[in-house]
Amino acid sequence: MLQLENITKTYTKENQTIRALNSVTLNVSEGEFVVVSGASGCGKTTLLLTVGALLKPTSGKIKINSADIYEMTSEKRSVFRANNIGFVFQQYHLIPYLTILENVKIPMLAGKSNISDNDVIELIDSLGLKDRLHHTPAELSAGEKQRTALARALLFNPKILLADEITGNLDPENIEIVMTRLADFKNSGGTILLVTHDKEVSKKADRVIYLERGEILNI
């Protein structure tokens, strides 16, 4: 389902070359839940961004369902990303002046959609947020913001969900809500790549891979 072939990502800073990812090769099956773990700065977020069609690698190929995402034009890649990839960022990326309902509906602005307001409300309700529909992010707790971001990522029922430290600032109750929704997504055939340091969350994964200095230590 997801294939990474010798992915390398380098940056140049102050005349020095920084290698964020170093020849990463990884295969993830459809419906698999994979946790990515490792120390801060090891390349975890860079890995998610490259898989998420948001950051072109310096070299290597990334295929999702046999489609090479960086061989596409930027326009086609944007459409592919919208239809196939859900991304939950660590910092939520909610628009402050929009309500929860409006924030979750943002992906619908990219084009025509057969998703109704009732469908959106049902999704929000599945994450325990129905009574917050018309609240703005400033009126929400960290857990409510994270669940809103997750609802937005799941709106189009993507084939793969990418999540960056989505339980790091949550209390046990919110972690349970989020993990239950991720389990539902996986059980429906969705694929998950989740960055986390949480050992309890990692126990729920099918597989845990460890990054160190941009390299996978085990697969």
C-alpha cells in the first residue's frame, strides 16, 4: 500500500549539509497500524511530511497504491493528497476564527463533495464534540482541538492517516477517545502511520519502527 524506496532528505544550513532522512526503505501494508518512534530530531516529522506529499525528498521514491506521488505534477499531487491522505499535525493547524464545524469542513473547499453537513456532524459526534460544533478553537481544550484536527483528517475517509504526536498533550480520557477512533479507522481498512513517544499507544500498533539520525534501526 505504502512503499518508500531509498528516501533521502537533505538540507543545507550555514554551508553544512544536514541529512534528515538517510536511505529510508519501508513497506506498509493496507490496514496496518505502524508507529514511528525515536529521539527528537531523528527525522520522524520529516518522514511524515514526505509520505504526506508535502515535502519532496532529495532522492528516492514514495508510492501509495503504486502511484509515485512525486512523479505527479504539483496540481495532481494536491488532488491525490486530498483524496487519499489524512494528516493530523502536532500543532492542530485550526483556523482561529472558524468554528469546529467550519474547521472540519475546510477540505470540502478544495472541490465538489457529496458529503453533507449531517455527515460532518456525525463524524464530529463520533469524537465526542457535538456540543462544541459552534465553538472556536480559543474556546476548546487541547484535547478538543486535537479531536477536531482528527475529524478534519478523517473527513474524506482517506486510505492512509498520518499523525504526528497526536496524544502527546492529552489526558488519559482524550487518549482513549482518539485511540478508539483510530481503531475504527483501521478496522475499516485504513492504514495508519503514527509518530509517538507514548509506549502505551505503541502497544496498540501492529509494528513499531525506530528512527535514529534519519535511519530506520529496525523494520
